[in-house]
Amino acid sequence: MVSMTRILFSVTLIAILLACLPFGCEKKEAKPAPAPSAAKSLDSLKPVEILIDWQAEPTYLGVYYAKSLGLYKDLGLDVTVVQGRGANQAAAAVAAGTYKIATASGGATVLGRNDGKELVSLGVIYPHVSTVVYGLAKSGIKEPKDLVGKKIGIYPGSITKNEFDAFVKFTNIAVKPDDIVSLSGADIPLLKAGKLDAVLHYSEMSPVLVSLDNEVSPVDGKRVFELHVADYGVSCYGLNVITSRATYQAEGELVKKIAAAIFEGYRRGCADPERAVAAFKVDFPQMDAEYIRQSWTKVCKTVDGNYGMQTKEGWQATIDMYKSLGLLKADVKPEEVMP
Amino acid sequence: MTQARTTPFGSPPADSVIAVPVLSIEDLVAGYSSGPVVRIDATHVAGGEVLALLGRSGSGKTTALKVIAGVPLTSSGQVRIDGAAQSPAARVRLVARTIQSFPLLHWLPVSGNLEKAARIRGVKLNDPDQILRLFQASHLVDRAPHTLSGGERCRASLSQAIVGSPRILLLDEPFAGLDSWVKREVADSLFEFARQSNAAVLFVTHDLHDAVEYSNRSAILGGQSPSTIVAEVDSADAGAIDRIRGLLAKEHAS
Amino acid sequence: MNRTSRVARQILRYSVSLAVLVTIWVAVSRLGNLPQFLLPQPSSVLQTLLTERTIFMHATAYTLQNAALGAAIGISLGLIVGVCSTLWRPFRWIGEPYLIIGQSFPRESLLPLMVVWMGFGLAPKVVSAALLCFFPMAILTASGLQDTRKDYVELVRSWGATPLQELIHCRFPAAIPTLVSALGKVCFPLALIGAVLGEMTGGGNHGLGYIIVTSGAVSRVDRIFGAIVVLGLIGTIMLAAVTAIQTVLSRFNQE
């Protein structure tokens, strides 16, 4: 009998060594399908990561389209788009310097600044949030007051929760805490199963999915109802591009150019939606083409020609809204979040 | 029925009285944090001699073995080996002690067990078969421990114990559970070992027949906290068994 | 029973269990009148796996790689800590409470904080896998090494073994069955779970966890179940491998 101990020691050692080998393959961070305009060699390009604050959705199509158009490459950059898990977390990651540039929301920017994070907004994509209270059309909900007594699903960590609080305040509806359901997973199955009557989401995401869902019976030709919180006085900046004050001071030109490329991506994508949708489909083949198309249409509607513009007044409105919710302990000034 | 009993090899050689005893104990008191358990005022064991340590349970027999073997206990007094006083740490090298359950490392065959003992003791194992032969265990060399019978475990453990050529071999209840044929063979091997190596052998038992049959001399432990050697009886004496029985009865009564 | 028929029996056993599971699944999803978006048919899941097999294969490789690396780190550190805890009293006295605390709280809750510092690459996934399996490994190693049979320890000490020799020649070999069990039944599965959780809550663009979480957002339940099936298969293979190793070991290890 060979020494069992010796055999096990060597097996363990070999296993550990083998496990360390694939480490080199980290560069597989690139998408499975190659971008259509990848002609130039990537060796001379400087690698940079852009963090989007959620999973890849048509909301961020402009960011990806800029890459398809080669706008980042023209800047000498090899950009990887990293998918995040929430605007507040993205703001924290940028403030910590882990990422140079990210998308977030106006709310996350202001809340982050309030928390002491030195964030700078390089430009706004959504002049208003695309947050909606949506649900199945057959629920009969048409106005905010119809929501009273209904089960409303909200994602607790999301900025949409704050927007809903403002929505409730401005519309003065008597929504009880019992009616609010905390969600952590998929919302659509719960709506379809009747466990929820309404959900806080983004107009270009779940509502589009449901409106394309054949299992849902339409009422008067529509499958969903949507109450845009922006229509009811929730006037704050939505999707924007942020960086940290430190990065802005050290590499201000670089991040400004990347932001400009992103805004250009949105501009050209909204000007030529078919091509933009096709490019996105190449990057994410498992996403439904019609979903991308309809979602992108809504995105462009929300963007409303605002490719990166931001004003002090706009930020003041955002700050005021969060102040009215009692979420700001310090008095944030627009200058603090603008370059 | 009593008759003169002699061991197969006769009494220890007469000149052992003049020679320095292998094991010499003086004023030894040993115990645990709860207090002293056993006291040995003066005892000697000569080279080639087999001593039985007899007493009822709880009489400190195992403690006595442990302290002689150098196990760190609360102890005072002197233990001399070949005339020189040895600290407990030094005694570990010179003394071998078997454990009641005759444990063998179950992931190694008997040969592996012998090698492991040699390795840890820091000695070279030149001829394992020579050791195994002494205990009629040569045929067990490649066996896995779980396949051994009680008697075979005993033999294998004894072989393992003497790997480092100890000056003193201590055995804790070695004859428990063995049939008389095996006991006889093991006892003869112990005498042979003691004679060949001029070593001292001590074994603990609670069975007075085993004590008298398989030793040159019996030391009876009695009393409490600490127990002491109340008497030593030469196994060759006629009436040894009766005498020991009487002493043990007195112990039970008290 | 010879080796071939024993292996055949094991394969039969797993196949039967699988067949029973699939039957129940089909029955529930058809007879229970469950909508497709809650429990898809096994056939649609299989079809998705086949159509998107490249994506699933890449994702599986990514997740497995992170799980393996995390496991290697967590297990090695766990072994080291377990050994130190056995050899040095003060280390055990101070360290054991930390191990218990660390094992008792949901370590994946630290993920959202970790990604702020480590980014959304593979670091948080590897750390997540390592964190999940380090604590049980340390605790099981310590107890496995410390619970050695008293008579074995006494035997080895009677040969004058130092505490280190006692560990190497007695405690460790005796603990190998416990350690293998800990590895295969606790640590490897936890490392896999850690890697997947890292992808689900820790962001990033790849992995089976990524598939699960993105498919949820676009209501592709068949992809979710596809990922679950793949994970289940990995778990089963791991367990079968560990059981096989244990069987081999037991030949050398009968008490």
C-alpha cells in the first residue's frame, strides 16, 4: 500500500494548481459575439470599463451603439461595458474609484453626494425618469386613485422606491404600507398570476415585455396600463453619466470624451433606430428583436432629444424633490454635482 | 493445589542481584491535578525480569505505568534506568508502553505501523521480521489492522512497541480477552524479549492467575489515595497464589 | 460484485432518480395546469439548452472557473486555519468564536459592498465562493483533527511524538475521510453556490448566475430552468465523484 496521505497531498496540490491555471482566461470578459466594426487591431487601444448600473437592456443601447459605431475606438479606447446591480451601488463604485465612469440616475447622484460621495455628472440622458406604475390593462387601473387598496410591488433597494414615495405624495393617494409588496425577483409572473396589481418599473422594460406577451389578453387593444410618475410632478433627472471628482480632476478630458461618445451613441441611435436595434441584437442575440425595437422607441421618447444636456435648474428640481422626501441630511447644491 | 512454579526460563539469573537493576524507583509519587494516585517507595526490576503489577481497578496501576513511561503527570521522586536518573522526557525514549486497546493505525498495514513507530522514535528499522518473529507475528506483516483477531492485534502491537529497542517494556492489561494458549505464547515471548535485550518488563493485570503464571514476581498495589505496594510475591514460591489471594481479600475488606 | 457491475448499478440508480424527477416535473406542469411562466415543460427547457448551447457552455465554464478558484482559496485557507487551531491553543481560543460567527451569518450579504471595491469582474465571484466555503472547511478541519481517537493519540505520544508529528502522522491521516466528506459534500457545493450568487448579486456580464438573473428580467423562465438544470448536473457529478473517492478511500481505511 502506497502511503495514502502522500497520494492525497499530491492530488490536492495538483487540484489547486489546476484551478489556478484558467486565471489567465480572465480576458474572456469580451462578449461572446464580436462587435460588427471590430476591424482595427486592439493592441494599441487603452482598455477602459464603462459601468452601466443595471443589466444590459435597450435603456443602455446608446452606450453599446457607440461601441458598435467605433466611437470609443476613435478615442483610442478599448471599452468593456460592465453590467452592474443598481444605481446606488454604481455611484458607490465610481466614488471609490473602482470604475472611472458609469451610468446612474439623477436620484442616485444626489443621494450619493448627500452621503459624502464626490460625484460629478457629465451629462444627463433622461431629463425625466422613465419610471412608471404599470400593470395589466384588465385590472382596470387608469388613474392614481385607482391604486388605492391594490397590491403594489416595489424593489426595495431601487431608486424607483423613492420616486414612488414622491408620486404618492404629489398625487395624495391613500396607499397603505400593507399594500406595498417588496420584490426581489421577477415581477411579470406575479402580475400574471394575480399576486400583484401594479409594479414600479421602467417604461422601456417590463411594460414592453408584457405588451408583447401573447398570454396576456388585451383590453381595448392594450395589454398594459402605465402611469408615468413624471407626469404627476416627479420631476427629477433620470439616467445620467457620472464620474468621481477625483477622476474628473485627474482625467477630465478622457471621461468628458467618453461621455460625449455615449451621448452621440444615443443621438445616432435615436436618429437611425433600425440600425441601432440590429446592432444591439448582434451583441445580445437571445433578446427578442421586437422587444428591443419597442423598448428603444420608448427610450428615445424619454430622452426627447436631451443628449447630455444638464442645467442647474434641472439639478435643483432633482435636489428639491429628494429634500421634500426628507432624504437629504445636507443641503446639496447643483454646483457640487456638475463639472 | 499449589506447587512450585518456575517460569520456562527459570528464575532470573543469580548475578542479576549484583548487576545494576534496569529499573529503579525511589519515593515516586504520581497523580493528577485531583491529587496523588500512587506511591512507590522502592522497587527494582532487573534485566531479564518480568514483573506483574497487580491490584483491583482504580488502584493506580495505569498511572504507575504512565509515570514510569514519562507521560507528563504531577509527580515527584526518582526513576533510574540502568542506574542513571532519567527525567520524564528522557524516559519516553527509553521506555515503551502498550495501550489496553492495542491500537494500530488503521490506514497502515502492520509493517507500516512498525515503520511509523520507528520513524517517530527516530530509529532505523533494519529487520522488521526479526521483531515480528519474536512474537510469532511474521505472517501478519502485510495484514490490515481491521483483519486481525484479538490475539493477532496483541502480537502486532507488542512488535510495534519494541521497535525502538526499549530498556523497559510496560504493558497495560495485555492478557485481557486472550485465550490461554495465546497468553502462554505471548508470555513466553515477553520473557524471551526481556532475556535477549536484558530489558525489564512490567505488566499490569487484575487477574492473579495471570500475574503468577506469566511473571517472575508480582507487586500488589493496595490502599487508596495514594495506593502503595503492599507486598511483593515471588512467582516461584509455592503458595504464591494463596498468599496473593489473601492479600487481595484484605484489600477488598478494607 | 465486481467493479463493472457496481458502476452499472450506480448509473442505473441515478438514471432511475432522474427519470422519476422528470416524470413528476412533466406531470405537475401538465396536470397541475401551471402556466408556462411558472414551470416550463422539460421539453422546452431542453430545447433552449440545445439551441443556446454555446452560451450555456461559456457561462458554465465561467462559473466553474470562478467556483474552482474560490474553492481552492477557501479550502486551502480553511485547512491552514484548521491546522493552526489544532496546534496552538491561543489561536484556537481566540479564533474559534470568529469562525463560528463567520459561519453563522449569510456571507453573501456582503457582496453588494464587495463589488464597490472590487468591481463587477471575477474578483467578487471568486471571493464570494471562497468566503462561503472557507468557514465550514476551517471548522470541519479543526474538529476533524481534534476529534482523533484518544488511544491513537496516546499511542503516537508514547513514541515521543511532538505535537507536529502527532498532527502529520496521526491526526491528519485519521481525519482524511472526514475531510473528503467536508470537501465534497459541503465545500465544493458552497463554492459553486457562492460563484453563482456572486454573478446574480455581484453584477458582471457572464456566468450561469448572470443567465438566471437576466432571464428573470425578460421573463425567459426556460433559460432560468436551463441554468438550474446545468447547476443540478454539476452538483450531481461532483457528488458522484466524491462518493467514488470515498469508496476508494474506505478500502484503505477500515477501522
